[in-house]
Amino acid sequence: MIAALLQWMDIEQLFAVLVDSHQGHENVDLPMARPPAIPDQILLKKFVPAELYREAMQAGWMGVHALSFALRHRATQLQQIFHLSYQDVEPDLRQCLLESWQRARGQDVLPLFGFSPLGIYASSRRVGLCRAFDALSLAFCGQATSEIFCEPHAAEAFWLSIAGETQQAIMFRYYADLKNFSLYGEADLETMLGTFWKRYRIHSTEDLAQAMDYFGVRDVQELRDAGAADLRRKFLQLSLVHHPDRGGDDQNFVILQTHYQRLKHYLEAG
């Protein structure tokens, strides 16, 4: 399934969509600015045929895993192109993408991409500044450097496997290698997520409104209209990119589980 999904996720098209989404969110001179995330569902539905998307969502944990992995694999390749570290890309394609970006943004600005459990990010960075970016902990580094990264952020060169990198670099390295997709099977994924939640089971003080906001639901009527199946689909998509074993954070994963359980129980209670 991963091969079929990648066939529909063209790097040039992904670049165009992310660049378009970046309009109005330029932050090249704002040290701690963080661009908004584009949810996986929005991007996937732009590229993946409805039938293939539905087939993946009905395939359980592995299907959702394939959707998430394919999208982040392409986003990782795109970032590597602009770090000039992705050697398999054609020089003409790299130059075409760069010229397209600079026609819209100027010669002294380069694109920057990343992702978190919330979705995919597009940002900007001026030429000559460190290109370290982690949507979870480091939104911007303003240090001048003649290299890709400044000395304190040298570990962000994820293709070199240097110790001390951020969660973003760890995730980049994981999704860069397609072999990692086969590390988990259906039972492995279900067990991994299930056992993790049992270890960290807590009673939440978060209310229903906060849980709906977390899942992007406007009100209880929208929650009821969407139903348990749609809620579970959103939960699975977030789970497979938020689990600590895949670069996520323990506390944030527990928050995700807590919000999901609250909304699920609300629906079950009618």
C-alpha cells in the first residue's frame, strides 16, 4: 500500500500546496514565530484518490500508518532537497522548485518544512541563517552561519545521524528511510499504542470543550454528526505520529488519549 500511496504524492505538487498555504504566514524575521500546521487529512485528500484513501482507512492500523508515513516521507524528501542533501533528486527539479519559490519570496529567502502530530508545516528562513526548525520545541534559530545549521544545531543534519538532535530531526530520519515502514505490523501497532496507554492511564481534568477544540470540532452537534467512526479515524491519524516510539512526546500522547476517551464516552452516552 505504501508504494501505491507514494505514486499519488508527487513532490512538485506537495511543494506547490505547501507554498500556497504559506501565503500570509511569512516569518523570516520573527525569532519565535510558528506557522500553522496543515492537517494530514487536508493534504491526503488533495493527492490520494478517494477510493484508495478509503481503502487505507479501512485497513486498520497499518492503513493509517501507510497514509501518515507516505505523506511524511515526501515532506522529508522535500526538506532534504532544500538542504541540498537529497542526492537522488534531479538537479533540474531542485532548480525548478528553488526558482519557483524565489520568484514569489525573493532571492534571499529559502523554504523550510517540518511536521508534528498536528500536520505539516511550511515556513521561511533568510539565506545565511541557521535552518534548524522543530515545530514542537524550536520554531526558529536566528544564528548566522555559512553552513546549513549553526554549530549548536549541527545535530539537526538528520541524514548524518549526529547525537543530540531535536524530535523533528529524529522524525525526519525515521521517515526518510522507507525500510522503517516495515518495522511494525498490525498487531505491533495496536499493542504498542494499547500498552502505552495502560501504563499512563490517568483521570483528566480537561473538559469536553477542550477535547473538541483539540480534535478540531466546533460544537457537540458537529461531534454527533461526525460520529464515532470519524472521531476514531482522526485519533488513529494523530496516534501514529504522536507515539513516543516514533518521535512523539509521552505527555502529549497521554493528552491525545485523554481527549479521545472523553469524546468517545460522550458519544457512547448519547
